[in-house]
Amino acid sequence: MMESKKMLKTKSILVLKELDDGKRISIMSRHTLKNGIISHPKIDSSSYDLWMPQLAPPIKLIGDYYKRGLSWERFEQRYLEYIKQPNIQIKVQNLAKESLDSIITLLCIEDSPEHCHRRLLAEECKRYEPDLILSLK
């Protein structure tokens, strides 16, 4: 069964590529282990079709969350502020618009979308394009 083209999906970059993923876009700042230095052995250029690190949380925000105990609520607030900056907002709007014509899957390292910026970005895209269907994994 062919899925709707007005679809924006999210999943972990570590989940194997599926035929119905459409265009896979990594929205990670870097493809490393949690130390931020060593390349992740399960992530290479075949894991994604396009890499958009500008849609990742800023490095300082990632550090504040993982290393300095920033709450999820505060992380979410700061990430949403970040993607609403005019130069980033244009990229988000373009991504939302592109998702109306083709299936796109946003990728990052987290197992679940619950506490992950990929879900926040997908929800922001839907704000710009309410007809989008979201599949958050």
C-alpha cells in the first residue's frame, strides 16, 4: 500500500532504512558517540540521504541537556526558540512544504521521539503545513 505523500516521519537513525522512508534527513549536529568525538560505528553516509545539521540543537544546548542536567521542558523551550530564528525558520518552512510533495523521514540518535528534537521539529513543520500527516517513531 502506498503511503500518503503529505507525510513527515521521524525515527532513530539507527533503525534500518525501509522502502517507505522516502527521503531520509539526518538532523543531528554530528554523527558521533555520546562523547561527541568518536564517529558512531553504526552511522555512515548510507544511513541518510541528506544531512541538515543546522536543524539540530546547538552544541551548547545538547551539552546543557546531557551533561549539565537541563530539564526536558527547558530544552524543548530553547530548541523551539532556536528553530524560530529567521534563518532557521526558513529552512523549517521549506522542509514542511517539501513534505507535502514527498515522504520525508527526520532522523536522529534517540530511540524514542518522546524526548527528542526530531518530534519537536516535525510538530513545528505541521504548524506551518497543517495538512501534513506525522508519523512519530
